[in-house]
Amino acid sequence: MKQRSVLCTSILALSAVFAATVARAPASTPSSPALGPLMDRLFAANDFERAAISPDGKEAAWVEWLHEADGAPSSNSAIYVEDLSSPAVAAPSRRISADPATPHAERSLSWSPDGKRLVFLSDAAEAGQFQLYVADAASGAPNVRKLTDLRGNLAEPRWSPDGKSIAVLFIANAPRLPGPLEPMTAPSGEIELHPFEQRLAVVDAVSGKVREVSPADLYVYEYDWSPDSRKFVTTAAHGSGDNDWWVAELYTIDVASGEARSIYKPSLQIAVPRWSPDGRSIAFIQGLMSDAGSNGGDVWVVPAAGGQARDLTPGMKASASWLSWLSNGKILFAEDVDGESGVATVDPSGAAVETVWRAAEAISTDEQGTSLSLAADGRTSAVIRESFSSPPEIWAGTLGAWRQLTHANQDVEPTWGKAESLHWSGGGLMIQGWLLYPRDYDPSRRYPLVVEVHGGPGYSFKPVWPETFFNTSLLSSLGYFVLYPNPRGSFGQGERFTQANVKDFGYGDLRDILAGVDEVVKTLPVDPQRVGITGWSYGGYMSMWAVTQSHRFRAAVAGAGIADWQSYYGENDIDQWMIPFFGASVYDDPGVYARSSPVTYIKNAKTPTLVLVGDRDGECPAPQSFEFWHALKALDVPTRLVVYPGEGHDIYRATDRRDIIERTVAWFGEYLKSKANAAGRNQ
């Protein structure tokens, strides 16, 4: 955690007090009476964390989050396995559990190379403390064995190719969950930087003996085994794990000695390192990325011994997010492409990129973007599939011709209107976005429009089943158009497009968004006097920025936004991410930070703005929201600030997520809808 000034610490302490008195206060205006049942239906959908195909392609396993008896989401999950040769059924054939009699959480499963065993993490023995377990995949619960007894955070277990060991990322005695999205530890006393390091540990698959392999001063983010099980390739950095992912390098680490050697120092960010089957090369993704795990860039390859790295996909009009080597020497990768998901191959010898599959939906194996789990044949895979019209389910089979395995959400239907992909011109660039129509759309009526700007900015809106966190799809259910633009800076159009907002935050991307609003207003029955804007994280910043640059928006909701890039630089826990975007630190070029700061132009703001934030947010700290709210109040602009106690950048508690939805709907209802708040009513 970065050292904070006394002033910042005092503001954080004040935010905790304010949160206790405000966060549970009622919304400023009542929400639609229909909102409660709509939220209940939204929260009823089952979530899946992981889909994994066995190496021989004969079985698929996954983690499914469970619900309480009353239908509410719980913190418990379960692992299921399905035989792909069995007939399609509505329920999985068997469950694998560390303790079938007691509710608990299980996650992060991985198949052994022979496909006979599964390793996974479970807190069955002690709530909140996950341990490694190994299960006989064919038999299930009777043959589940606890392998470790560690104290700390474990993540991403993976078998060695020879099947003798299991590697796992391990933070001994972790004071909290790692990552800047998690709630930060409250500051207290003298503040010093004491980074806790995430190390690679190797666990003997029979005895459970644990040996930490990577150096104690190196934080390992991702890894892959070498084909001979003697080395790892990792993305890793010295220093704070939360902050230094943006300067991570490619390291190889010797399993026996622990010696770490940097083989590539990138100019931008890197992710998903994968060792080639012949052991000679490392493939990875490199590009301008704004959040660890939100991957986007080109596919690169470098000799495993180090040397010149090569971009295999220069000029590609897409953003790779995951990759795997095939036995024929090609690289299969998942991509975000023009607001959709795709899978393609590239040959390191220089052949062109070939599209394998593409569709207007989202495929993943977890929460980290477009990806899939691939069997050894390079054709059979398992994925979580979802779209605006179809809730998430597990699918497996031949790539692109998957068979549905689960039907957990068969009774869940969308409450929002139809989704449409739009394109419009913005400053010489072609911009894409998704538009949700009002439910029960009537072209003879005029409707309000709300724009949601995504976080990142390295990210993209794709057609996914809407999440319960910061959900705006329910506005469609209540009679709004909702626009999800992918302006410059987004993934999905190639690296040149992603880097188009470097040293230009707020300017070109706002022009792209306003051009999208113009397109919708021109072609559909939208009332130009009833347009709002919202977003979380970078989207919260853009909401703050937009109301200081334009009076086009009549209401705004800014979640975890950034009001002043200069003060933010010294307050946040992840200042390393800013330098690639701003070109220098705030101490070397304060002007470029001031140029894109909403507070620089705050006297232009007239738009009623609701401000929301978690009090333990280390990525977009609460003082930024206080600063913007304070300025609006001083200028007599209608505003309201809500601070959620104990929450970080992500909001986890269902009650807080519901509160955010209720307040957002109420705020736009007050300023964009009629007094009667009637969906789709003429004004």
C-alpha cells in the first residue's frame, strides 16, 4: 500500500464515519415499484467461475456458485463434472466436494495430465482459508484428499506436465485478498510500504510437501510450466504486487534452484505467458492494458532463452485476451473484436491470422475476459457462454460447435429490451457500441437515453448477461434506451485504437461518445433533452469529466470516479498504471494531468450528479469522490454522495449492489423521466 499523506488519511477516516451514516440512507427519490421484482430476477441467475476440459477432451468440469434456500446468492460454490460422451441431460452426472455435508466454497480447478484427477481449492476445513485438494475425477467425493495445510492466500493451481507436482501461487500470511480491486487495509499509525509477495510454490502430488520456489522478493502474477516440468515462465515484478503489474517482465524460474532470470522487458504490459510444446519459445500478449486480468493486445513470441521478441499480429483489428499453443506449432488465441468475441490462429512462421469462430456473445472460463479451456487435440474445448439474451451456462465440445451441459438458468429470462450493435464515425475512427432498447419498445413514443461508459479504459463492452454490480440494463426494463459505447482507448479494434487516448484522457473518447449519442438521437425516438451518463472507475471519471465539458447530459451517476489526476497520483495504490497513459509521472509533467482533470473545469458543471464509492477503494480512492461532491455542493449543483463501508473498488455485498441500482434508477428517474416516472411516456 502506498504511503498516504496525513490529509488523505484524515479524509479516509472521515469517509468511514460518513459511510456509517449515509450508505444506508434512502435514495433521494423513490424508485419504480417494479424495480424490486426486476432486481430479484436479476440476482436469481446462477454464476459460474471456471470451466475446464480434461486433456483427452472426454470430460468437462466447472465451478458453480450456489444460492440460499430463499434464492439469494450465497458465498458457497460447488464443482461438477460431466462425461461428454453421455447423452445431453438437464443436470450434471456428479459433484466433487471436499465435504458434501457442509456448505463451503470451492474454486480454481485443474485437470491432471492423464485426466484422472482434479486439483482444486476449497475452504471446507476452515471458512475463508483455502487449501489444495485432489480428487479422483471418476469417483468423486469418497476419494477427495486434502493436500496442504497452509496459512495465506492460494491461487491458480496447475499440474506439472509429468503429473508429479502441482504449482500454486501463494502469499504466506496474506493480510487481505490480493489485487487493487479488493478492499484495502485501513490506514493506521505510521504508514510504510511492506509489500507481501506472491510466490510460486510446488506441492508434491502424493505427499503434499510444499516448497516455495520463486525468489522471496519477486511477485509472480501468472505462470506456465515448461514441457519438461523443470522450469516456469512467469510475468513477475519486484515490489508491491498491487502496483507493479504494469512493469512486470517475463522471467524464467528454475524449479530445482529457484533461480529467476528475466528474458524480456516489455515496453507495455504483458499477460498470459505460454511455453511452446518444443520448449523453444514463449508466447504472450503485449499491449496497453489498464487493469491486471483485463487483457488486450497483440500476440508476441520470444525465444525461451531470451532474445528478440516478435509481434505476430501487427495491425490486427482486434485485441487478443488469451492464448494457447497447438501441437502443429500454431497459436490459438481468443480475442475481443468489434464488440464481439472471437477465436483465431496465427502461425509464428509468418502466416496471416485465420479466424476460427466469431459471434455476438461472450465466451470465457472465468471472470478475466474472452478465453476458453482447450483439450490436447486443439479442437475440443469448454467455455462459459452468455449474451444479452442468454444467461451464462457451461458448454463443451468441438470449438464453435459446443453442446450445452448445464441448464442452471433455464428459467431466467431477460427483463430488458433487444440489443443492437451500432457503428458511427468519430474523428476519423469507426466506433462501435451496443444499444439496449426499452422493453416493450413503441416507435411512436419518445424515450430517455442513458450512456454507460466502461471502466479501464482498456476494456470493451461485449454482449454479456448483465451483472448485478453496477447494473444499468434494468433502466431498459423501465423505459430507457441504454448505450454502451466502445470509444477510442477500448479493446476490440487493435492496438492503434487502444492507444488513441494516450495523453488525451477525456477528449477524443468524449467526442466519440457524444457522436454516438448524436447517432442514436438522429435515428431513434430519443428525447435529446433527456440524456444521462454514468459509469464506474474510468467510467466514473468520464461521467465527472463529461459534466464539466458539455451540458448535453441532464443527469449523471459517477461511480468510483477520479476528479483530479494530480491529487489522485499520490492517493491511489497503483500509480504505475498512469505513466504509460500520461507519458510521465505527475512530478515530471503535472500539466498533462491537470489538462484531463474534471476539477480544472469544475465551474462549467451544471448537471445533477450522484456520486458513489467504496470507502476502502485503493484503485479510485474515496477522496476523489469527496472532492467532486464537495465542489458541486459549493457551486449549488444538485448532488449526493454515498460511501459504502468496507467495500473496495469492486462492490461485493448484494445489499450494496441493490442499493446502487436503486439509487441510480431513482436519480435518473428524478431528472430524466416524467414526475410520474412512467416508462416510455411522452414528455
